[in-house]
Amino acid sequence: MATSKDYLNFILEQLSGLDGISCRKMMGEYIIYHHGKIAAYLCDNRLLVKILPSTTGMLPDAKKEAPYEGAKEMLLVEEVDDREFLTELFLTMYEELPILKKKNQNNLLE
């Protein structure tokens, strides 16, 4: 089951108080970026965030689930109705998110 546009729009509305939130569609699911860093996945109408010290601190009892088969586990965010909590979660984890590596265009043809 793919993530619905309604769920995507709901999550984006919940995060609308933050600057730098964007998303990208990927095979019926979505990646949520915070200032260009991958912060979360929307898969099967679930919000999943990376497992980091800050996220495990804020979500100590969260279930660990893989966004799709074969992927690393992430933390399931069940408090999606709490806009203030989501905002704080994304702000808190931002510094720990890895910077995306640029693909070397020269190696793509090799």
C-alpha cells in the first residue's frame, strides 16, 4: 500500500511551522527532507524517522520498523497529531542528520 496524498499533505501541514521542509516521491512513498538532509520517510501511511540519539530520547518506546523490505529499521512516530511534538522532534534531530553526499557524475557511466 502506497502513502496517500492526504497523509502526505497532513504531515506537511503538521511540519509547516518549520523552514526547509520538502519532500520527494519515491515509488509511491515519500522522503521528507529538512534543509536538504533526509529526516524521515512516509511509507504505507506511516511516519518513520532515523534512529539517532535524539530520536530515541524523544521516542523511547517507539516501535522499530523498516520502511520497506530490506531497509534499515527506523522509529515509528505515532504522535503525528501533535504538531508541537513533531516540530520539536525535527528541530532536535536536525544536527545529527548526515549530510547528503553528492554523486560523482563522472562515475555514473563507468
